[in-house]
Amino acid sequence: MGRTIVIGDIHGGLKALTQLLQRVRIKHDDVFIFLGDYVDGWSESPQVISFLIALGEDYDCIFIRGNHDDLCHKWLLNNEKNEQWLFHGGQSTIAAYEEVSASEKELHIAFFERMKNYHIDDSNNLFVHSGFQNHHGPQHEYYATAFYWDRTLWEMAVAINPELTPDDPAYPRRLKHFEEIYIGHTPVTRIGETVPTKRATVWNIDTGAAFKGPISAIDIHTKQVWQSDAVWKLYPGENGRN
């Protein structure tokens, strides 16, 4: 039985992604779950998408939708340019797509459309870009945007008293649905961490690749962690995301 490896936010850092996968020493019986935010930040967002499409043809991959992916998809599809998106990495993505053919853009649009909002495995682990808000679980979510914009799940996991157990009436209901929850979206650097970090039942794999951190991966069974170099070091002269 192969490994199940979860990979955090990438943000256009193809050099760091390929370096990370080399360090993981990927095998054909592995399952790879990518947590989203493949684009916006470093200069190779289209190249990341093309690389992931090719990877998915040879390996068992699950691609989760991130908020930046949703915004990029809307731009590719109908030229929708959200001002906040442009400020937070979208402009670099638009510039990078100037060198991409129309036919390749169509392949990318199809890839964005195939992304999943979340995935639940056979061991009742949840994989989602940011979280969910409905207390009954993600299957009952009213608005799909919660899956790739919500920060309250992580904030709740960070704030919870570590001595509180799931059988305590005060334990948050959202954290009781799954064995473990794997997310990205909110860099762990915000709480002073530099590696994938667990709080309550939630593992956060976003180690700030868009800014000064690396791209990270974790084996969900052994909890072995791999990291690329800090992405900014692989793109001298670039600023990444604001």
C-alpha cells in the first residue's frame, strides 16, 4: 500500500514544487492530495498548472480548489478581474499567461473545473483548502465559497484549550466530524510555526510559500514532513505575493 501525501499551497512556485517532489521520492503507488492555491505569487503559475495536469495523468492525484484557483478560473473563463485578486498575486498570473496559447488555456480551464471543493477518504479524514462553516459538516454547507475562503475553522482549532477532549460538551462540533482535517490557506507562520502544524484535529500544511516560506508535504500515516527550499530563494528578483 502506497503513501498518502498531502501538499500545501504552491502559489506559482514550480521550481519549489519539483524540488519538493524530488525530496519526497514519489512512487507510482502513492496518492497525492493537493490542497489548492496553485497560482498567484511567483512567476510560473501557468507552468504549475501544466505540470499538475501532466502529473495527474501518471499518478493518483486529487486536486482541491483554493480561493486563488477560483479567482484565476473566473478570469480565464470570462476575464473577470477582482481588484483584491490583482493585488494579491493575480497580476503576476495574468502576466505569466501572456505566453500561454489559447489551446493550453482551454486545458487549464478544464482542469480548474475538475477541481474538488473537498475530499473525504476511507479513514474519515477531510481534505479541504480552508475549512467549512456548517456545524453538520461540509456535506451540508450552504455556500461553496466557504471551502476555499473560510478561516474560522483554523482560528477555532488554534484557540481551543488543548486540554479539552472531543467528549467534552464544550468541544467545537465542527471538529468532531472527522479523524483529522487537512487544510492550507492560512500560513502557519502567523502563529510562529514553519512546518505543517496540528491544532486539535486540524493539520495546517500552508507554510507560507507565497511569501518567505517553503512548500510543504506530509505523509498522513507516518507524519513524515518534506519541504522545499524557501520559495523566494528560487526566484531571485521576484516579490511573490503581497
